[in-house]
Amino acid sequence: MPVSPVLLVHGGAWAIPDEMTEAHERGVRRALEAGHAQLARGGHALDAVEAAVAVLEDDDTFDAGRGSFLTRDGRVQMDALLMDGATMRAGGVACVERLRNPIHAARLVLEKSPHVYFVGPGAEEFAQSHGMELIQNSELVLEREQRRLKEAQAKERAGLPDLTFAGDDKSPETAAHLASHDTVGAVALDEKGNLAAATSTGGTLNKAPGRVGDSSLIGCGCYADNLSAAVSLTGWGEPVMKLVLGKWATDRVQQGRSPEQVAPEAIAYLYKRMGGHGGIILLDPNGRYGLAHNTPRMAWGIYDAQGIRTGTAIE
């Protein structure tokens, strides 16, 4: 008997300003429409999450693809992961600079390689060998992000470094005042009962070149298993990595807890153990889902039998 498809997406957990909420919800809605179009015609959950995330990568509202944050030396470096809950196959890329849509490269790794993960020029060469166009990094760089980088570096010189990399700053003001962390992601359940997850990011503002966050690491910022759940996280990557938080959450669903219970517990655990800030979307094989964040806002969207719902906060 066919299952009713479900698609969840997020567009980053941070202090989204009032004037940017409309753009975030509009972007999330377009991603839901693209992903659900795949599910509506009987497509695989993998197709749905890839399509949804590609839309968010192309939308410069978000920190993924064009419009990503810049590294310390003014370049865009991106990471992405795609995982199939039915087969446990996964594909990841990190520190890519010349690909317009890293999530498509991740799909190629999943389908065309015996390996799981490629980084840097090797990832770009692999993607090019399977038909992806290599572009100039400058095509991904926005003037808006160049201004943000200058401001961040000026604060750093003034003795105000961003302490969130290690999760060392537990002050309640942290999430409200630091720059955005717009990592994007999607989780889906298709009509055959298969789960999939995808996460893509341009990383953190003013990061050291070569730094890789949680988004493209299996079990950290992204994970999918038909026997438990599919998950995508957003926020400051170092605390998430230390807790392997995606796997932490899906394991608890497999033990019988509902995604609605586990999602806020995961974010509470992130803060209690590491002082971390972020958000989560979590979906199980029965179509039950949970969303949570401990930042002022998180762009989110759901497309299921009840239609589309979007927002920028979970009450």
C-alpha cells in the first residue's frame, strides 16, 4: 500500500532579521514545490531532497551555493551530503569551489563511485568527469558577502572573535548577534516508504580555508536510514560534529521515541553539552516528523497530505 509522501526542508537556524523572513519563506516554499514534484510523480526520496536542496543552493538568500559565506581569504568553499535510507549509500563533497550545485556532485558520488567522499580539486574533477560544468569561483561570490567578511575581520581585529566554532560561548546573546548560519537541508519519505536526507552549506563566515563542518559528514549534519529516520541539521558545525548529533537523534527514533519528542531533545542536548546553537528536521518511516531550534528563528517548510506550511520559527 502506498505511503503518503512527506518532505521537510530547512534554510538555516539563526537570528533572521524581520526584513529577511519573507525571502526565507519564499525560498523554502520553492524548494518544497520542486522536491514534492518529484514525490508526486512517484519519484524516490533521493530525487526529492536533491531537487529541494538544489533550489536552495541557487537562491542567494541562503548560505549554500551562490551567495555562500566567504573563507578568510575571500573565496567560497562548499560542502554537501546526500544519503539514501533504503540502501545506506551516501555521497559527499567538501571544500569545492568551482561547482554551482554541490548537491548534484554528491549525487554523482553516491551513484557513480565506490567511495563515499571527495574533497577539494579531487571532488571537482570527479564531478567534471561525470558531466558537471566547472565554473569560476567568482560566480559564487556576492558583494554582500564581501562586505560581511570585511565586517567580521574588523571585529576580529578589535578583539571580538567568533567563539562558536568550538561551542565555547554559552551566553544567551550568542545566537542573536552573530552572523547568519544558513545551511540548507531536506528530508523526505516517498510513497514506497524510503527515506533520504540532504544537507548543503557554504560553511561559516571567515572560516579558515579547508575547514569542513558538520553538514557533509555522515551522522553529524545529515543521515538517513529506513530503519530509524532521516535528519538534517543546521547551525554551528563543530559542536554538532563532536556529538555526532544526527546519528544521536535517529538512534533515539529507532529505539521507539517519536521525532516530535527527539528533535527538541537533540537541540537541548547540543546546548547542554556543547553550548551549541542550531536547528533540526527529523522524519521517520511512518511520516512522523519533528522540528526544533534554539536560535531566534529557523526557516522551515513541510509538504505533506495537508499541503504546504512554512515559517521562520517553531513555537
